Amino acid sequence: MESREIRQRFLDFFVKHDHKVVPSASLIPTDPSVLLTTAGMQQFKPYYIGQADPFKDFGSKNVVSIQKSFRTSDIDEVGDDSHLTFFEMLGNFSFGGYGKQEAIKLVHEFITQELKLKIDYVTIFSGDGQVKKDEESKKIWQDLGIKDVRECGRADNFWGPTGSEGPCGSTTEIYVNGIEIWNLVFNEYYCRTDGALEKLSMFGVDTGMGLERLAMVGQEKKNIFETDLFAPIIADLPASIIDEKTKRIIADHLRAISFLITDGVTPSNKGAGYVLRRLLRRVIAGNHDVAPMIGLVVDNYQTFYPELNQPKILKIFDEEKTKYSEALRNGLRELEKLSKIDTITAFKLYESYGLPFEVIKDHYPDLSRAEFEKEFERHQAVSRAGIVGKFTGGLADHDSKTIKLHTAHHLLLASLQQIFGKQIKQRGSNINQERLRLDFSFDRKLTDEEKKKIEELVNQKIAEDLPVTKKEMSK
Ligand code: SER
């Protein structure tokens, strides 16, 4: 069964069972608790907690989607048989439309009747001090003839937000040919940031099944890279890529890069932009001629994802390639000037020039990766603390000079947007009595002429001495 057909049968099956199809949300999430969209349920969070009305928005309490998803937590696992960064997640969702009985019955029917696959075993939540064991799901599975029902704890069979708040609950998972293919979450609680659980007034169902894993078992392949979702890409990779794991990494990353760029992520040194930069540089670093493969990715996926924007992907790919080789050249020059190196210097070379640890280690074989990683983590903690400090400084500082500079900061942002368009977004700012700073993303340096134009525009608005008014409005 081709993956194209699996997608269609999945949607058709749930439509037949009174679900409405909802298009995939962007990989750039509206949910601030995640860097990138990691699951189908993210766009539906407000419906589980009664903040939005599914009837009004979808005409049904039950919906089905195929969600573009990205898991940064799996980047280092890519290359094995079943992990990916970008993947497509098939899911059905219910906001008070049905409970455990119906949810389990539906997924069981889809796997065993529609796809004719055999379930090896399922897992249910074993219970703990906070939430009791899910006896109900166990019984439903047993009544459907599944004898092997295994019990697992919170780490495996409980879904919820990490480090933030949101709907959560116990899960039951389906295993076929030894791999987990489908995860059913029963959103019965609201998890608060302090870990306390509040019972939700509505019973929610959120299921997720990776298309690639399903294709792997459905097409009887040994790994996801042998499925029709990847095989054409792997087959056409340049002959210079010999190592099997490298082939898999490049195929995964090229696909992920294409979707991230299409959804509007641009390479940068933080957040989602940094994730994209990491993937791009991993692909570029090997010096293989992989740009033509982007066309293949687009060909393979465009029927289902017409938004894939090949010219934009290629443009960003080429720009990053130029930036990276420039940075590498400068970094190598610096590295060669040194007569010895310690972890901190190595990290500085990495941070300033993007010089990979491996390249530095080639020159200094005694360097330890563990020490380097520790330095990386330390640095991240320091910059996080820095951000917090900046925010409190800026918010607490309300003397008249700071207020003036704050107004000037808005004029600066408005001028940038007037000249370069609304895509200029503020990424941060820091204002005190003496100066203001505005961070924004843009793909090149501003020319002196442009800077002058911006300055003139800001000064012109200041000279106009526009009235500043204050008004209280409803939320
Ligand atoms: N939210 C769950 C998951 O992503 C089920 O969709 O696994």
C-alpha cells in the first residue's frame, strides 16, 4: 500500500465515522510552549479546555488531520530505523464527542480491518499516586480480543506538556511488528505548571500515528527509509555519500529543511531558526552535491503539500551555503593562529564561526566532546538568565528618558516595516536611560543608505511632534 493511499484511507475512514477533515497547521506553532509543531493536538488545545467551540469552527466535535510535525528531541536519533526530525502525523481528535470505548474501537478497526495488520500488543497506564490505573481501556482491548495488554508508568503512558501547562492524560499505545505505531491520549485533566492536575469538564481524545512508521509496517520494510516516502530520495543521493547512516540523515534533513523553509522558518542563531541552521549545515558540511535532491523531495510531496516552495527552499539553501563557507574559512584561519586550545576557546570558535567540534578536534585530538557539551549547556543557561535579566530591567525602568527611548524604539520598528515590509518582526529589545536596542531578523546587512533612510524617517516623525494619547480599552 503506497503512502499516498494510506493517507487517503485514513482520512476517508474517519470521515465515514463522522469526523471533519482539518488541514495541517503550520510547523511554526501558535502554541508558545513549543518551538515547532510536534503533534496534531497542538492546534486543537483550545478545544480541549473549552476555550473554543469545535462546532462553530469545524461543524463537528470530532476531527481528523494529517499534521506536519517536527521533533527536535529526536535529531540525534536520526539514522536508526525509525526516528526522524520531520514526520507526518495521522490523528483523530474528539472534544467531548466520544470516550475510550469508541476511540479504541475506531483505531482497532482501522488497523485490523482497514489495513489488515496484526496488533502484537497494546500498553495502558499502570497508575500512580496521582492518577489511577486505566482498567477501563484494558477491558475494552481484552473484549476486542487483544490478549497481550501491558502496563506502563508515567514515562511511557502519560501525555502532557513538559515545563508548561495544558491538557493531559493517560495513554494507550498500539504495537505492530515490534514498533509503537499509534498513541491514543485521553485528555481528562489540565496539567498546571506546578504539576497539579485538574479534572477537565469535557473528555478529550487525541490520537497520533506517524505515517512513516505505518508505511514501514504496511509495506513490510525493515526501516522507514526503505518505504516509498524515502526510497526515491535515498536512491538518487550522490554516489559520494557512501555511509548508510549519512544517507539517512541527509534524506531526513533535506525533507525537513524543505518543509521548515516553506512554512516560513529562516536560518538564525536562535529558536526554530537555529534548528533549521543546524540541519542545513549538517547537510552542507559533507560537501556533497545535494541541492538537486530538493527538487526530488518537492516532486515526491507536492501532490499532498502543494505549498512546497522550491525556489524559496533553494534560495535559502544557497545563501546558507555561502554564509557557512565564509564562516568556516574565517574560523579555520583563527584556529590555525592558535598554538594550543582548551574547551572554552574551542566553544568560542564554534559559537563565533560555526566551526564544528569535529573540525576543531581534527587539529586537537585531545579535546573532549563531553567537556564541550558541558560548555554549550553552561552557555545556554547564561544566555537564558541574560534574557530574563533584560526583560525585568526594561519593564521596571519607567523614568522619562527610558520612556522616550521606548517610543523611539516603536518608531524605529515602524520605519523598518515601512521600508522593508511587515515581515520585519521584533525579536527582542533592550532599553535603558542611555540607549535602545532593537533585535530583528533580516537576511542581510543593511546598507549605509538604508540606515540613513530609516534614521530620517524616525527623525521626521519625532519632528512632527505627533500627539501621544492614552486610552483604556476593553480586552
Ligand atoms: N499527542 C500524542 C502524540 O503526539 C497523540 O497524538 O503522540
